[in-house]
Amino acid sequence: MTVEQVSPVDVAELAARLDTAAVDATAIGQLADEVGLDVDGGYAVQAALVGRRLARGERLVGLKMGLTSRAKMAQVGVDEVIWGRLTDGMRVPDGGTVDPAAFIHPRAEPEVAFLLDRLPEPGEPVGDFTDAVRAVAPAIELIDSRYANFRFSLPDVIADNTSAAAFAIGPWSPVPDGLDNLGVLLEIDGRIAQVGSTAAILGDPRRALDEGLRLAGRYGVRPAGGWVFLAGAATAAVPLRPGNHVRAVVEKLGTATLKAAA
Ligand code: OOG
Ligand code: MG
């Protein structure tokens, strides 16, 4: 962030606007152009935005990656890997129900979740992260851009905590031998909406973990044991409509489910 461009006052103000948009489920215009926000500025706003949730009593429970697959990058027209923060307030039990009216224009996407065990060392190479991972699970992420028409620049989506809105995690299992080429399905109301492979997630979801911990580490974020990590969707996201039953199936890992109230 260039100090002359985005003052601390702006950071707090932009975070407040994004927070209000989320709480009121009302879209706002993009912010980055207005104030000259760059990537570092975006992460500063994200920290302040999530800080507002923590001030309301939510707890940080993990990290998420965004835009780790071509399908996702193409869908939103941004081609950089990004990371965001997860709080307990975003967590929905597996099989649980969300109120779609609480969101602006929610979309569901299939995810692979890791459960972190010990604190990985900064810069620890891929492969060794299997030691840092206690378990892996299929998951569903609900994303909900706070920007009108789900349109944003790279700094905008970073400031908006990478569109994070809610997530549900299926049953945890020990990490299988290969995670790099597992089939991924997203079903809506029993119909297949998206098909993909974990290979689409930076070649291997474990690479997303490595990349995410490295990137977040640059901003002083160190994961704790028990944190969850979402590796980023392997497929494009699908609009969530009232009454939808969503299932994400990951080969060898099983199924996560979520319902939208009618
Ligand atoms: C940004 C968030 C992307 C993923 O899994 O790629 C994301 C967006 O698409 O709005 O969560
Ligand atoms: Mg996602």
C-alpha cells in the first residue's frame, strides 16, 4: 500500500462500507479505483473488515484460497491467486441450512478443506505440509461478492475478504496417498452442475496450502493448530437459489451438503 494513496482512515472507512454491505445484504460499487487501492491496500482493508467481525465476537478459524483454478479465474476475470480469512460466524454445519436472503447474490462452489495440526514453518516446501495436516474433507463454500453484479478488480476482491460468506465441511478423513487427481462434482437438487478434478487446484490442493500459508505469512498471519484451510474451488461457482440442496462430492473424500431455505 502506498501510504499517500490509502490512509488508515480510508482503510477503516472502506472496511466499514464492505462490512455494512455484508450485514445489510446490499451490494455496493467497487472501491479500488475510487481511492487508488492496490493489492497491499486490499489486504489492509481485508484485515480491518475481518477485524470488525472479531470485534463482534467472532473467532478466526482458518484461511481460504481463491482463484487457484483456471475455471475460477475465468469466471471472475481476475487471474491472481488470493487468500482470505474464515471466522466461526461463517461456518455452517454439514447438512445445515442457510438463509439465502442473508446474502446478496450467493454462489456455491466445491472445495477441499484441510485441518491443520501443527504450525507449519514459513517457507516449508510442498510435501512436508502433509505433516502439518491432520485431516482432509470435502467442503462447500458460499461466496457472495459485496460488489454489484459480482464484478471486481483484484484489490477489490482482496479487500472484500475474497467474497467469503459461508462454508460447510463434510467428514474429515486422513489424507489419502494422492490428492492431486480426484474427481470433483457439484450437485444442485440432485443434478450435476459442475464437474472437475482436484488437479485443477494449482495442480494439487496441497500446493494451494503451501501457497496460501506463504502468502498469508507475508502479511504476518500464522495459522494455529485446529485451523481450517480451503484450497480454492476446482470448478466455477453456481448461483444458490432459495430451496436448493447443494452437494459437493470429492472422490475418496466423500460429500458435504448444504441447503438454502425456501
Ligand atoms: C473470489 C473468491 C474465489 C475460490 O475458491 O476460488 C474463491 C470470487 O470468486 O468471488 O473462493
Ligand atoms: Mg472458494
